Amino acid sequence: MRRVVIAVALLLGLAASAGADETDRPAWATALRLRGRLAEEFAYRLHDPGDVYDAVFDATDRYPANVERDQKTDISLREALLAVGHGDFDARIGRQQIVWGEAISVFVTDVVNPKDFREFVLPDFSELRIPIWALDASYRLAEGLSLEAVWTPDTMSNRLPKQGAEFQFARPRFRFRNPVVRLPDDQDEFSLERSEGGVRLSVLQRGWDLSLIYYDQADKTPVFFARRVSQPAGPDIVVIEPRHPRLHIVGATLGKSVEPVVVRAEAALSIGKRYETTDPLDPDGVVRRDTLDWLVGVDYTFFERVDTALQLSQKVLMGSATNLTRPGVAAPVTTSVALRVTTGFFDNTLTPTLLFVVGVNRGDFRLSPRIDYLLSQAVTLSLGADLFEGPRLTLYGQFDRNDRVTLTTTWRF
Amino acid sequence: MSEVSVLRLLLSSGPRFARDAVGPVLVFYVGWKLVGLTTAVLGATTFALATFVWERRHARAGLGAALGLTIALTQAAAGFATGSPIAYFVPGIVANSVYGVAFIVSVALGRPLAGIFAQDTYAFPPAMRASATFRRVFSRVSFAWGTYLLLRSAVRLLTLSWRDVDVIVAVNILTGVPFTAALTTWSIWYGVRGFRRSDEWRAALGVALIAMLVLGAVAPARADQAADIVADADRYRRPADSFVWKITITSQEAKKAPSVDGFEVFAKTGGRVFVKFVAPPRSVGRSLLALGRDLWIYLPDAGKPVRIPLSQRLVGQVANGDIARADYAGDYDATLRGEEAIEGVPCHVLDLNAKTKDVTYAVIKYWVASDGRRPVKAEFYAGTGTLLKTGAFENFRDVAGHTLATRLTLTDAIRKDRRSVLDYGEVVIRNLPDKYFDKNYMKTLD
């Protein structure tokens, strides 16, 4: 265990739980989280800045300055929107998270918001999603049939960990014999010209929950294109340029309760997806591989107490995976299996959870046990661990030396 | 049980036992031989999963299949984690040993495990389950199974040391199919014989058969009356066709401080219910949508509606369906069993059997006041016949022009000190827009 994170909020939470009125929200809390309705069809909402301060950077000096600058403080609005409606038409305008899909804890069709991967995928998914300014409109065409359209000029890309960060992604070392110039990622965060959008058609028929999606966006993860620039004197320079190629995502989701089992499935084909390659003969160091991500999962509660979710997912490349360098893309077909088991004791005051995700191709895995203890109606103490094993260039194996134990206090108000 | 024969029970349950015992192993072996470890593990897991779903779809508890699935999942994890087909078999052996010990310990505790499995094969009435004969017969059966499982585990463990998958599979099948079949046959034969020969049940079984014949003749007329009674009682639990109702649930366990949860329930005809969580603070932002028997929960952390089963626990002793479904007449077939006074109130006693498996409880025993047909009391049972909890309908008040039960107290069947009180408060009767009952609208209403 290399890192022990003890949340400063523990003390604050304990103090707060001792004095907090658990039924009524304190006035200052209400001020932080504004929401209400001006009329039946006109609502507003403004609340919750995300993580504000990470004490680990003051508690230790083991992180480089660029990581500290990137991760020590982070103040942003999680939500600021107006919701208006008229009859069967509804629209939400503002900063928001737009979540598509049926499955939990995966991003197969959850494609609208960029993600914050600075701590890999360990935080809650609501924290992983970066809110964007967008227009989300929906229209009920008939009972059980609705059409949703999303448009955003907020073309922000995924936030990735800086060099030296705890969860910096492993990359194979490129060995260029020539001098290398790395260009910055100058993708605009706001661009009408490169705005993104898509539609979702949702159908609910006889308990079958089906949706079809199409979304047009720039790849949220930069792809590093290489080109050689001739020099009048001396060797060519290799210029590495991060770009965000356009993706057309076509997908479908399915959900069905076959009491007491719930079945979910998702699939998304990313057309135009590109990956870096180590093939020295490739002219730009990048190859196109349209990619199909799909999953199927079942949920079941054993003995009316133990909630179990099992998910099988695959990433299928339309072409060879030889020389591709991205962790998690191990072969033309990369398979993973996830199992989550949760139960509750003492009227759900004590809730242990176990998450086990294994990459089938190379046996890398993540094991995350966690126990939540409900200290009061508003305060929860959590003790958890994230353990990784596997070869270095695999999705979980890259963090083999980053196992961690966490102790967290959550105070909801 | 008079009309139950050993042969019939064997024919109905024997193939299922054999399937659960060797099915996953055979699928694994074929997959491993033909393709490789990954296919073998996925195939065996899929087989166990399909078996389990099949059992549940046929309204059986599927304990054998559930255990098979649990083992298959553990084996899959071991197989994937180690990449070794030998390691794949280890969890099965460990689980067998644990089951063997559990069978023997259950005898010592006076609650024989074989009795629980037997309910998977035959629906024993509650009185029969509580009898000394039941305990005696199934204690012996449990002991036999416990001994067999421990011996089987020891043999299989020895075989592992040869590290030859062909041998391991052969020994698995040889120590599984014949012995399981023989022991299953003996268990059913011994169980039926035990009851037939017992002083306690020999006479009663004859009377029960006569009662079944008599009741069968008068059943249709009584069924109509029973359905009317249940429909009338439902009206005390639903104020109008479209309304908003505030509900507070106070859950208490032993001497611990009670926890209080608040909900705002939006309901409309057609079994459409939207439940908004309003307290405590940690629950604010959550909501629940029921469209008939389809149920979704919206969690702010997930940011989207997520499918869940009706039977899942909402809070305390309250299941999702306790709030989201109030339509006993629509969900259950009612049979009038007789009359009984509850605390001096003469009541009809009804058995409600679920029309489909997609409901919260498989069986409800329902007491409805003979005069006025108010609901008085209910006992809620699982598909296995196990009593889960009891409910008492109280505090009848005139609300918005209707007489309604404004309190429902649910008490755990085993731990009587665990209870949840549902208090129905302010009601607003208004025509709610249909879009309130669209899952895509949940994020707007949260």
C-alpha cells in the first residue's frame, strides 16, 4: 500500500454529525444548493461545486509541481440549469450531465460528457463526468416513445493525469532517433464550429426498455499524430501533435426486468476511432480502427439480501491490434468481466461492497472492497481499498504499484 | 401429500438435480477441449446463469441453481484470475466442503437444510414445516447429504493433486451424478415415507385430501366474492385516480434510534407511480418510478434511471413494491379461506397468490373486515413459503372525501423488534401530467 488518503473531512463530518439537524437542511447548505420551481413547467437548479481541495498535496511533497497545480484545488459548478416545458416538450439548458445508457459503472453509451480520469475511474461516476454547457430537449411522441436531442458547443475533452500523477497512464516509450517536438493540445473548450450533438430514441414496450442513439463528437481522448519535418541542416524533426478526430457513434441500449433478475445490454460503434501505433513504417503513427464496445449484464438479489451485478463487456476492433499502444486495447477483442456484490447489515447501517473487474485477455484485475457505515442520517464513513494486479501495459496492471486504502467521510446536506 | 408419489417427485425434480450437479462441469469440459479456458469458463457460467433464470421464471426458489450459480461465479473468478483450468475447480471443492459442514451444523441447530431444499421440490404447508416429523425426517436427510458432500470433497481434493483436467472432470462426474441421483431418490422416498408413517400426519393427510375435494367444488363462486373483497379493500389504500401523497416511514430496530425517511408519492391510474425521496438529506435527489410492474430508480450519483426489481428493499422492512404498487386485486388471485376475528373485528381471511412472478410477494394472507371490507392485517410470504413480514392497517381517516388507511405497520417475521411504520399524510388530488410517469423525465423531477 503506497498511499493512505485520510480525508480531512472526517473530523469535520464527525463534528457536523454531532450538531447537525438531520431532518432540515441548514440555511448555509440551502444557499449552496439552489433549486426550485417558478411555475409548473419552469424550474431552476444550481448546486454543488465538486472537489474543492485535496489535502494530500500539502501533506506530502512527493508529487511534482505540475500535478499539484492540476489537482490540488478544483472549484467548478456541477450543475446550473433551467428546465422549461410545454405539454410533451421539455428542455434543459445550462451546465449539466447528460447520461445515456442502462448499465452502471461503464461508459459504453455514456458518451455525451467528457470524463475526468485524473484518478483513473476510482471516484464516483457523477464526479468522473465533467459537466458541460448544453441544450437537452426531449419530446414525447407517444406513451412509451420519446425523442431526445442534445447539442453542445462545449467541446471539452477528457481530463487526463499529468506526468508524475498517482494514476498517470502507462505508455510504451517511443524511441525516436530524431529530435522530437511535442505540440500542446490546443482544442478549444468552446467552439460553435466544432459543436457536438446527437439524438436518442427511447421505446418502452411491454417492459422492454430500448433506445437507439447517434452522437457526433470529437474524440475526447487526444490521439498523438506524428509527422516528420525536414530541416535544411541536420536530421528531420519528429513533431507529435495531439488531435481529436471526429467520431460518429451509433449505439443501442436494452433493459428488461425478468423479476427478480434485471438484464441490461449496451452497444456502441465508434466510427472514425483512431489509435497510436508503434509501427515504424506508419506515416503518421496513427491507425484507424472503428471500434465496437458492448456489454451484457444481469442483476440479482440473493437470499433477498445480497445484491449482485455481473457484467461481461468487450471492445472489438475492426482490424488488427498489432502495434497498438493503449492500455486496455490488448487484442482485436478485449474482454472484461465485472462482478459487484453489495449487502447491508443492521438495517443497512453497515454496507459492505465488493467490486471485482478482470481483464480476461491478460488476467489484469481490480479488486475494490469497501465498507460504508452510516454514522448518522447525514454522515457516512467509508473504508475502502483499490487493489490492482497485472502486466504493466494492461488497463489495471498499469497501476499495479498504486494500490491504495481510503478512508472517507461524506456529509450530505 | 397423499396424492404425491415418489416417482412423480423424482420425475419432476431428478433431472433438475442432475442438471445442476454436472451441467456446468460438462459445458466447461467441452469448451476447454474445443476452444480454450476463456470459452470454457464463460460457457459454464452462462449455463449456470441460464439455469438459474429458468428456475426463477418457473416460480421456483431455485436454491440448487442459485448455489450452482454462486459456485460458477466464484469458479469463473478463480479461472480468470489464475488462467489455470485446475484452479477453476478449487472453489467448487471448497464450496462442497462448506455445504457439507452446513448440512451437518443445520442438524445440530434443529433447522435441517434439507428441509429448505425440499421446499424447492414440494410446497409444504406452514403447519407441516413447523412439525416435529418435518424436523426429524429432514435432519436425517441433511446428515446423509452432509456426510456425502464431505467425502466427495475429500476425494476431489485428492484428485486435484494429479493436475490432469481429464481425470478431474471424470472424478467430478463419477462422484457426482450416480451418488447425487441415488441420494436424491433416497431423500424423496424417505421423506414421503416419513410423513406417511408418522402418527402426526397420517390421519391429517387423509382429511386434507377430502378438504381439497370439497373446496374445489365450491371454489369458483368463492373466488368471485374473494376478488370483490380485495378490490374493495384496495380502495382504502388509494384516494383517487390521480393524486400526490406524502408518506413518512419510521424504521426501528431493537433499541436503536428510529430512522425517518420521507417520500412524496405521485400516482395515477394504470399503475403509474412516481416516488420522490424528500428526507433524510442523504436520500434527497433519489426517485422511483413504477409503470405497472416495471420499476426504475434514479440516483443522483448514477445520473440516470436504473432498472430494479419490485422485491428489492427500499428502506427498513419496506420493499419498493410496498410503496409503488397498491393493487392487490390486479396482482393476485384471491381465495376466500374462512372467517376469523382480529382483535374483536370479524374478518374474511383470504389467500392471495401472485398472478405472475413480477410482484413483491408470492403469497399474501389477508384479513379484511367483514363489515365495510377494510384491510386489517396481512402476512407476506416468499415463494418458498417463508413468512417475511406482517402488516397492520390502521388509523382510518377521511382524507379528501375518502376513508383511507393512513398507517401501515410492517414487522419482520423473525425479528419482531424490527418494524417500519408507514404514515400517509397530506394528500393533494389533481390531474398529474402523463410525462411525470416517463423515465426520461425523472431527472427533471428529482
